[in-house]
Amino acid sequence: MFFSKRDIQFNLYEVLHSEALTQYPYFQDHNRESFDMVLDAAQQIAEKMLYPLLTQMDRKEPQLVDGKIRVHPGMKPIVKQFGQDGWINAGFSYDEGGQQLPATILNAAGFIFQTANYSASVFPFLTTGAANLIRSFGSKALIETFTPKMYSGEWQGTMALTEPNAGSSLSDITTLAEPTEQEGVYKLKGQKIFISCGDHDACDNVVHLMLAKIKGAPLGAKGISLFVVPQQRLDKDGELTPNDVITAGVYHKMGYKGAPIAHLMVGSNDDCEGYLVGEPHKGLGYMFQMMNEARIGVGLNAVSIGTAAYQASLAYAKERPQGRKISEKDPTKPQTNIINHADVKRMLLFQKAVTEGAFALLMYCSKLADIAHVAEGETKERAQLLLDLLTPIAKSYPSEMCCLSTSAAVQILGGAGYTTDFPVEQYYREARIHPIHEGTTAIHGLDLLGRKITIHQGKAAQIFFEEVRKTLAEALEISELKPLAEQLQKTLGKAQQVTAHLLGLAQKGEIEKYLSDATLYLELFGVITIGWQWLKQAIIAQQSLAQAHAADHDFYQGKVMTARYFYEYELVKADSLMKRLLSADQVTIDMQSEWF
Amino acid sequence: MFFSKRDIQFNLYEVLHSEALTQYPYFQDHNRESFDMVLDAAQQIAEKMLYPLLTQMDRKEPQLVDGKIRVHPGMKPIVKQFGQDGWINAGFSYDEGGQQLPATILNAAGFIFQTANYSASVFPFLTTGAANLIRSFGSKALIETFTPKMYSGEWQGTMALTEPNAGSSLSDITTLAEPTEQEGVYKLKGQKIFISCGDHDACDNVVHLMLAKIKGAPLGAKGISLFVVPQQRLDKDGELTPNDVITAGVYHKMGYKGAPIAHLMVGSNDDCEGYLVGEPHKGLGYMFQMMNEARIGVGLNAVSIGTAAYQASLAYAKERPQGRKISEKDPTKPQTNIINHADVKRMLLFQKAVTEGAFALLMYCSKLADIAHVAEGETKERAQLLLDLLTPIAKSYPSEMCCLSTSAAVQILGGAGYTTDFPVEQYYREARIHPIHEGTTAIHGLDLLGRKITIHQGKAAQIFFEEVRKTLAEALEISELKPLAEQLQKTLGKAQQVTAHLLGLAQKGEIEKYLSDATLYLELFGVITIGWQWLKQAIIAQQSLAQAHAADHDFYQGKVMTARYFYEYELVKADSLMKRLLSADQVTIDMQSEWF
């Protein structure tokens, strides 16, 4: 199996008590039973439709043929199934044909899909994100024209942001929108690159949520507007007709090969219509309101790949005989399975610690999103602030660490892991996209240290520290976990000093220095946050051990041991990071380009 | 360019004073001029023959067609050129048709080849290693029969060790050798897997240096013998005739695709002749005497890939405009090249620190090999002991770290780096083989902590500490470097405590615990060793700065800054590693397989 069902249940019901969400009116028709049915349905699709295509989609990449990107023929039934079963709008309201499912449950289901086949899972995930923008900020006409076909899976949705000279620096986009005589209708002209699912033949149409600048708009981020730009627009008779969005190319890439990534020429023949979403010049703001969702989605993508690799290497380690115990010198003794070597266990524990730690954080963030959505007053506000703060970590920690954890999976398989006979090399290649897309790790470091830590007079950070201290208080009462709690407490205290030191630089106007190691600060915050998540898990596991029967006993033991592993091998890295963050040497600023 | 010529010269002549090697009679015909001619010749081949095939060889993988592996057709002229120009036996004596070139120079030349095209460079490199075994331990008849065609590049050499059930645990090989009536001739039967260049059509024949067990041999490592097993043997008339070595398959793999890796069936028809090298049962010993060479070779392979990736990302960073300085909020200002962002400089410094630091170590080890080869008495002994100690680090540090440094190269290119439009994604894939082959990282950790640190009453370690302290003494006298020297001194002192602690466990018989974190110990030793190499480089650079003219001034500044970077960002990691290594918690031993 490519994921642990038990671990999902542990997070949903033992750690997060997700069934409590059904006390809110919006979720009141649900219960644990309906949640489990959703997860079982996801598992069915994952096992029967997605996993069987995992390798094939990697080998048979999308190709541009006669101006159209052809994807693996197996994608068409998959996209249809996602639409038919209501997965694309499952989180939306009944009014919108949705099922008002909590994000917590939907993300757990998405995780199951992604562990089976990351590339295939991207298609519906992108449509949901695009549709969400239209329904949140679009006019009634736009919603009625576009979302039903998106929900049904007939039309693909995309986010069309990046341009050749505007990637990390989105404010520099140059795609131009000129008003027409018809209100809300613009003529667009420009280029978009790296557009995931930007064109393919598994759907009938593609609906781009595209950033562009209305002629005469202010420079920079404040002049960006959001448009719906369909690949084919509807003519007067309601028939689809080409909208002058030409696919100039498909990217060939290291991994994630099953998903078609397009280079688009927009309005080359002056005949591309775009429909303004919301008000002019507010596009980036709209986009960012959806970003938490997309970024948690990317974190989940990363951790799902890491999870599948962990499971594959675990299965191999349990069956592969090689070598003997270090203290066993007798060559007549049979070889032992490699899972019995301490160093192999270390690599498995590393993967388990990273993937289950990050998954716990992502489920926690999903629940915060649900609470921010349906609660009110201070509860809502606290959830939203904490979610905002955690989002760069929830995106970046899994993205960075699953590159390393998939590497450990390859290492466990040895030479076999480097061949295409096993899936781990594919996971290693696929994992590498996540630190890049949906904001690079550096961008998230700047977001965390440059914005999230300070906004609202540091209220989000204050809530974070409060929540961690609650967990610490609980863990300090459990003798087995007291050493871990003390270690985290000490690290947290020092991290607050580091934060104060860095904010002090900002106050002194040393902006470059303040943010020069924002990536390291993000890493520090990540290791602390995941340490916190492991302590939360260890508390439940330790408390459940006494009454647990056999299989559950093993599961809980595994949780407690992995928490110990995380503190022994991962949380200690905070020391080195903080030493650097407190140093006065600004070598990366002082270094000059001609000295390289 | 895919490497820095200036950096090679810096290491060879300013740090290592390689020209001093010519004072030894064996190298007396050489001088700096002849060394430079060798390097220039290597650069010619690298630029004209190797680099142009880099991408093509990745795209057009070797295929097994009618029982023969077909490699890229461009390999045939390359292999021929290497033979014709005398590269394969250049380090051997004049008697053997060689040029008595120092390993230091040959490895620098090899580095140039490998930065251009790692897969292509493997072919001659393997032949050299195999021929070296024959000439060192084989009979006159074996030497005369096999080595001339290997030197000329007509016949490929391989190392045929691994079997389906014997990879890391070589003592478990089962390939059987039965004596025949002819002395020294055996019939072999078995399977070999993962044999690099084990079969291909760019040469006329393949000569395997194969490990097997003679019937009735002792169990385990002490029963392994070494054989020459040609793919085609010479019949009575001196004609090549098949020797019952059948190619059962070619491995398809993540990277390093240009090199054909074979699965071989040996003696399936009871007609495979093998010729015993040296004495029976001593094969593993012979193999290990050549291991230093092969392992330094793998370290160089890794660092060459890391270097090419560094150079590619450096060139990109200097030309790619994106974003503005953090303190610059005005969107009308033009974008700046990304090399001006502190975080991009950090990623470039990381790559420079890892690749140039590891290259310095590998050149240093090459010089130790030369001295161990040609010197006498204590000088020879010290060089050999130090080389033995450093070998696991020289193999593993570049192997592990160049996975990370190529990842940083991908990150600098962003989305572009993930596409096949740029070579960095290929470098990322190719780098991943090195922690696996020629002994996994775990095996090298056990070698370092379990053997090298303790053999000869710890004399090798003692020499190491003496050498580092010499460098420290020099650096403490240079005000700019004093803080670095103090940091290294402190780390070194604590590392000695860590070593004493671990050896104490061994003395108490706690063998499993003693070695359970050998991989982390290897990492610790690696970061200290490379810190030492950076201090050595910084001393020369700092002393040369005053009189240096423009380009050299930039070069030396870069060296000093990168040393600072290494200490600020990398050497600090020793703290976290030592904290773990001193911990009493044996979580990776306590963890049970059923708890995963």
C-alpha cells in the first residue's frame, strides 16, 4: 500500500477530533461514518484508477501534436470520474451542487489520491482552485457560465500567473487587458509559461484564471487584475469557439511528467476575450485569498509523494536480506533483512518522521481552514491568523524535506532504487518540483519572517506560541515525554530570542540583513513546528498505549519512537540554525557577484 | 564553461605545490609545463568530444538488442581517442607503456572529463581500474594477454562484484569457480548484476575482474578469489571466441544513462573460463588494495557533477533578471539579476563551498596517493595511513553533498531548472548514484568509525589531527582567519571527545550502539575535514590578496568569502551532529520493525 489508513484515522479522529466539526451548522449533515465513506471512496479510485497509471504516465509524457497537448489516454476516464463523483466541488455549498464537506476530510481524500499518482491528481485539484476563485469573486454570470462544467469535470481550470519575465516577481507581468465596448469583457494579449494543465485532450475546454494588467493600470502589484480566459469561448449560440489562446509548447521535465505544463500565447491574433473577475486592479489580492488553500495543497502533494516512497522503501526493507548484525561475524548464519540494521531503521524513521509529521501539520491546517470558514468571532479570527502564519511552513517544510526523504527511500533500495524497476526513483524526481512551484522556498521564507511574524502586531506568532505551550504543558505531565517537552521548550525559548534579534535588525532599518537568512528562519520554524506536531501525536499515543490491543499497540509504539527520533535527530538541527541566525557575519550580503 | 581552470591551478600549484612531486625519480621527467599540457589536452577532449554528447547520451539510453548492449554511437570514437592518447595507462610505468604521470594530475584531468560528461568518462576510468588489478596481482601471462588491448581502448575493463543477493554484503557472493586441468584456469558459474560497462558495442571485448568462490573455499570474505573473465576469450589461434558470459539485461535508471549497466549470466552453458589473479582466496584483499583509487574516483565523479551544476546555475544567476532588492519597493525600477539576492548568493556559496571544498580534499588525497606510491619510510607510511583514513570521507562527502548542491542549482533556475531545457535536472539525477555505488554511505561510515579510526592503535587519526593542527597554527596567526581557526579548533576538540565516547562504547562491548550512528559520525568527520580544507585554501588566498591583480584578486576574495560561508553555514552543523552522537538515547536500535 502507498499510504497508511491507520495514520489518517489517527490524525482525523484521535488527534484532531474532526467529527466535532459537525457541530457547526455548515457541516451538520456529516458524521464520522460519512467521513469514512468519503475516504473509502477515495481509496477505491486511488487503487483502481490512479496507481495503475503511475509508471505509465511517467514513461509516456504529454506531447504537443498539431497545436494540442495529448496526455495519457487513461486521464480522460479519471477526469470524468472525479467530476461525476462530485470531488471537484465537494467542499462547496449545497447551492453550488457541493456537499459541504470539511477541508480536513477533502484534503485527507486528496492525500490518498496523490499518494497513488501525483500527476493525475493535479487535474481536478487545479479545477477546484480555479472554480473557487470564480465563485468567490466572479459575477453571477461568470459563475453560471463557467463553474457547472468545471464541477462536472468537462472543463479544466488553471491558474495562469507566470510569464517569461515574471515568476517570483509577479508584479512584473506584462500581459495586457484592453477594455472593449462590452462591460467586463477585455481583449488580452501576452504570454504565460509553466501553466499546469494549461492545455490537454482529457477535457473539452480549459478555463484559465489569468492575471493581467488593464491598460493604464498602476505599476506593480497594485495594477494586476484577474480574468477568466477560456481556451474556447461561448459564441452567441452557446457553441464553443476558439478564443485565441494558442499552445506554443509543452514542457518536458524531470518528473511530474503525467501532468501537461503549457506555454501559452494569448491574443496573438487580437482575438482573445477575457472576463474581469471582481474589481479592476484587485487580482493579486483575490489570488492571495486562495493561496492558503493552494499552498496547503502543494504541501500535501509533497508529503504524499514522500509517503508513497516511505511505504515502498519500508516494504523493501522488510523483505530484502543483506548482511548480518554488526556483532554477528559468523558467515554461515543467514543474512538478516535490512530493516534490522540500525542505519536502515534510521532512514526509515527519518522518512516516517518527516512525512507523518508534515501530514499531521497539514491536517491541522486543514482543520484551521474549516474553523476559519464556519466559526465566528475570536475562534474564527484565531484560526485564520494561525493558518496564515503556518501556511509558509505547511508549504515549504514538506516540499524541502520530502526531497530528502525520497532520497532516503532510494538509498534504502540501493542500486535497485536507482533503476526504473522500482518506483522510488520516480518519487525522487517528482518530489523536486515542490520547493519551486506555488512560491519558491525563499519566497515563503520572506513571507514568514517579513510579513506573517509581524502582521497584526505579531498576534499570529503570539497565538502560535500559546498553542505550542499548551502542548508543552500537557507533555510535561507525562514522564515518558517530559524530556522531549523540555527540549522543545528550550528550543522555543531560544527561537523567540532569535526572532527578537531579527526584528531588532528590521527596526534599525537593516532590512537586507534582517531578511538575508529568511530561508533558514523558515527552516528553523519548520523544525520547531513539526517537533510540536510530533509531541501532540506522542501525547495521544502514549496515553493510548496502556489499553491498546496488539496492532494498535505497535502503531502507538511507532508514534512514540518516531517522536523520540525526531527530537534526537531533527530538532537538534535548530541549534545550528540558531547559531547562524544570531551571527553578525553577513557573508551572503558581502559576497560580490564577480568573486564567484 | 563547466569547470574552473583557475581553481584547478590554485589547488595544484598554490595549495599542493604538485610540481614538487617531480623531485621523486618516478616523476622526474615531468614539470609544471608538462602537467599543464596534460590538462589542456583533457580540456580539448572535454569540450570537443564529451560535452556535446552530454544531453544526447541521457536521452538515447543504451538498449539490449539481440543480446548485445548498444550504446550511443558517439562513444566509439571517444573510447578510441582515450586509448590512442594514452589516457588509460598514463599513470603506469614506462615499462607498461605508461607516462608515469602523478595521480594528482591524472585525477585533475579526469575531473575535467567528468565535468563535461560523467557517463562517457566512466568507460576509460573503469578500464584503468581493471587493468591496474591485473598488472598489480596477475601473472605475466595475464598481463601480456589482457592489458595491451585494455590500454589501447580496444577492450573494456570492468569490476564484477555485485550479485543479486550480495551487494553491500560481498562476502555472500555465490559465483562458483571450479578448477580445470589447466593451472590457473577455472570454470565459472553465477550471476553478476549492476556491472558498469559490463557489455557494449563501443569496444571489441570486455574484460571482467570478477569475484567468485573456488569450490570448497572457506565461507565468507576469506573464501573469495579474483578472476579475469573475458566476455570473449582467445582460442588457440588467438581469435576471439565467446566465453559464455551472456548479457541478460541492461538497467534503465534515473540518470547516468549514457553508461551501460549490465546484468550478466556467467557460465550458463558451463563454458565460461576464468583466469585466477594472484593466489586463491585473496581476491577481496586485492580488490580492497585498489579501493582507495576507485573511491577517490567516485568522489571525483560526484564533485564533477556538482561542479558542472554550480557553473550552470552561476551563469544563469548572472543573467536572469527577477525581482528587486528587498529594500527597493519602486516597481518602475528595472529588475535586478538574481545573483544580487542574498538567498541566491547563499545557494551559490553553498555549491561553491561544497564542490571546491571537496575538490581540494580529492586533490589532497591524490597527492597522498602519489607520495605513498613513490616516497619511502615514514613519509610513505604517513601518507598511506592518512589516505586510508580520508578515503571514506573523500568518497562520501562529495557523494552526499553533491546531491544537495545539484538540488541548489535546480532551485536557482526555478521552474526552468525542473525542465529538460537546462542541464541542471540531469546533473541532479546523475548525482544521486554516488551515495550508492562503490560502497554505500553507511558502509563508509562503518569503515571510518569501525576500522580506520582504530587501526594501528589509532595512528591514522593521530596523523589527521596533527595535520589539522598545523593548519590551525598557521591560520591563528592571520587576523582575518583567526575566528575561523578558533571555531575549527573548538569543533575539533569536541569531535575528539565524541570519538573517545564512541570508542568507549566499543570497549564496553556495546558494538551495536558504538556503530549505530556511524553515518552521522562520517558526516561529522566530513564537515570538519572540508572545514580544514577551506582553512588551508583561505590561508593561501588571504596571503595572496595583497599582491594580486584584478582577476586574481576577485578569485582570492571568493575563496576567503566561501571559507567564511562554510564556517557560518556548514561547520555549525557539527554542533547538532555531536549533540546526537553524545546522546544516550538509542532510538534506532530500540525501534522494532513491526512498529513502523
